[in-house]
Amino acid sequence: MNLQTPLIIVNFKTYLESTGKKAVELAKQAEKAAKETGANIVVVPQFVDIVTIAEAVEIPVFAQHIDPIKPGNCTGHVLAESVKEAGAVGTLINHSERQLKLSEIDSIISLAREKGLVSCVCANNPSVSAAIAAMHPDITSVEPPELIGTGISVSKAKPEIVTDTVKLVQRVDPKMTILCGAGISQAEDVSIALKLGTCGVLVASGIVKAKDPYSVLRAFADAAKQ
């Protein structure tokens, strides 16, 4: 599946505000903002909510993780086939809250490609982003861990991380879709991220924990389409 850019990926994490019925409602708000603006929004719910959300909305749904395993005796792991059958069209890989070894990342990217899932790999700095780009995932997203959940956006606080990532990744793979995340909480953060050369943002608490998630989603979508 080829996703159009600019792209807004909304990671639901495990917040209560994005669990169960609230997750479905949040996904519907994301879909509304996407349809009203023509923006490309992806939602990333918890595993148990993928089926319900994929049936409730038409926008793309990602899993938060998959494991580098094949069907069989892997109790407690996440199978690529299971998230795809549930309705996911892609997956996050190596989020800072679910970090992996480079060998595991490489295996999961290959597995996602084999199963027809979009791979979005997170990295904490430009050099790691470049190393990951050599594995040719569909998307890389640079996210300095120290800014995640702070409301202080990487695009404002550390723009050099974004520009350095864009420069290094494009040397390896000029066609790579590059996102940035960490602290993205205002529409201006999205606009700046795009001006710095990215193809969009990966966001979580800035939307999920907002008092009015739809208004923030709409503002982000408007900023992405400018």
C-alpha cells in the first residue's frame, strides 16, 4: 500500500483516552478531519482495538508493533499475519517505548514487505535513521526520546536533528518517506516539520490527550495541506 504525503500518523499508545470505545471515537474524529481536508491521516491503536477500528473507519490503520516471527509456538508475541487479518495495513517498528536490535528491525522490515504491510521505523537520531534507511523501510521517523510527551516539539527545539536526518537519509535512499515526532502538539509544529524537509509527523499525546482531539486533528490536517 502506498500512502500519500504529507502524512500524519497518530499513535494511540496505551492511553485510556484511546482505549476501547474511546479509541473508536478518536479514529472516527481522525477520519472526519481527513475527509474534510483531504489530509492523509493514519491511526495506530492497541492490538485489541485494530479489528473494531478497521471496520469503523476508512482511513489506514497501523499496528503498534509486530515481532520477527513465523506462525507457530511463539506465545505472547505479535504475528504479522494476525494484525493484517485484523485490518492493519502497516506497522510501527522500533518505537522508543518498544526498542529493538538492528537485526530485529531488519527482519521485521523484510517480514512486513513480504506480508504487504507498510513499515514505519522510528529512530532516535540522524545516524540511526541513516542506518535504518539502508534497510529500505517504507517510512522512517526521527524522534528524540527526551522530547516525547513534553509538548516541546522537535521541529522547534531541535530542528537540526530533523534537517540532519533528512540529509543523511536521502543520501542513502532519496525516495524515503521521512517523518519527525516528539512533542508535536500545535499546527505550527507540523508546518515547521514540513518546511524542514519531512513528509509529515508522527504524533501521540498532542492529539490523544488533548481536551478537544478533533480540533487539534483538524488544525494539524489543515497545516499539512497548506
